[in-house]
Amino acid sequence: MPTDASPLSPDFIATQKQRLLDLRAELRGDTQASQQEEDTLQEETMNEAESSGDGAQKNTLRDNDTALIAHNAVRIRDVERALQKIEDGTYGLSDRSGQPIPKARLEALPESLLTVEESGQD
């Protein structure tokens, strides 16, 4: 797959920075909502006797919330790193190899820190 090795324009980087800031706010909001739902489920569990069906459903919701919180934490970390790379002037370069990350990948996932090939090596 060919890479777009052209330097990223200041306008593109400014657009990406705003996208990253918006994404960070969205992820933090989702995480907070999931945490509140988790807290509510735990409180309900402590305050009422459960039938086996209710317990299974609450456990599933709790597992989903826990997974979403963990997933968002990783994405927030990547967003923070991408924002730092913008400040450092290295946005669009792989953290692993220093190779350019294709512009199309950055447009799809502005928090990308690796090329597609490198991300498949994890």
C-alpha cells in the first residue's frame, strides 16, 4: 500500500487538532456516562434482591461498561499523544519507525500513532 509521504499542511494539522480535541471530549463524556451507569448498577445491586435474570443482565451491562471504559482509556491516551505530537511538530510520523503515516489513515483515525503495517505487528 503506497504511503502519502508529502508533508502535512498547517491547515490539515489545525483541522486534525480540532478533531482530536473534539474526540477527547467525546471519549471523556462516554467514559463518564459509562462510569455513572456502572455506579448505578452497583448501587441497585446492593439495595435490592435480584432474580437470576436481573443479575445476569446487570452483569452483562457491567461487563460492557468496564470494556468501554478500558477501550476509551486507550483511545484517550492515543489522542493525548497525537496532540503532543502536534505540539512537537511530529504529527503524522510513526512513533515506532518515524515513517510517515498516510494522510488517509490520519483522516480516518486522527489519533493514529503507527502505520497500518506497524499496528498489525502488536
